[in-house]
Amino acid sequence: AAEAAGPERLLFGTDFPLINYGRMFSYLGQAGLSPTDGAAWVRAFFGENAQNLLGLKGEG
């Protein structure tokens, strides 16, 4: 999806409460993804894209 749309057009989401957070992070780990990775696309996917879309100010 990231290759087709570009990472700036993706948002992280869960199926909570159907899938709890522990299980979701397990799935992310299996896919080699971590919200603590410092890569720009990871920061965008896990938060910055949603902040921009919703007009929210990030930390700092």
C-alpha cells in the first residue's frame, strides 16, 4: 500500500475493541514494524499523518 499510495497517505488504525492493543503490537512486530522506529515514514504512519489530517499539533 505504501508503495502505491505513498507513506504520506497512510494512517495507522486498529480494530479495537475487536483486536486488543497487545495483539495489534504483536502483529506489528511480526511485520517488522515498530512505532518507536525513528524513520520518517514510520513517524508519519503512526502519528504525523493523522495530526496533519485532523489539524492537530504534535508534541514539541
